[in-house]
Amino acid sequence: MDLRDFHNDEKARKILDDLNAEKEDAPVSPSWESSLIEKSFKEAKLLENETIRFIQTVLEIQEAI
């Protein structure tokens, strides 16, 4: 049982369904991770502006390495 089931959260259910579909379309692509971060910020409102910016900065640095 996931939290989406425990709390019956439709936003969480939609986000996870979208991510699972994305993973099925491109199973070896890490793009779903970026989608999770973006959806957590924009759709679920789970991340604050400072947090999303920090994560984006870390990802940019990681890509540059």
C-alpha cells in the first residue's frame, strides 16, 4: 500500500500513474525523475520555491560533470 492509497490522494495517484506510463515508454531513461520533481512542485505543491531551485541547481551541476 502506497501513501496515495492510504490517504486516497487523487493528485498523488495521477502523478504516479503519469510517471509509470513515462517509465513504460522509456524504461532506461531517467527523465521520469525530473518529471517527479516538476510534478511534485507544480501539481502537488509539495516543494517550496527554494527547494525546487536547489534541486535544479544540483541537477545542472551533475549534468555538467
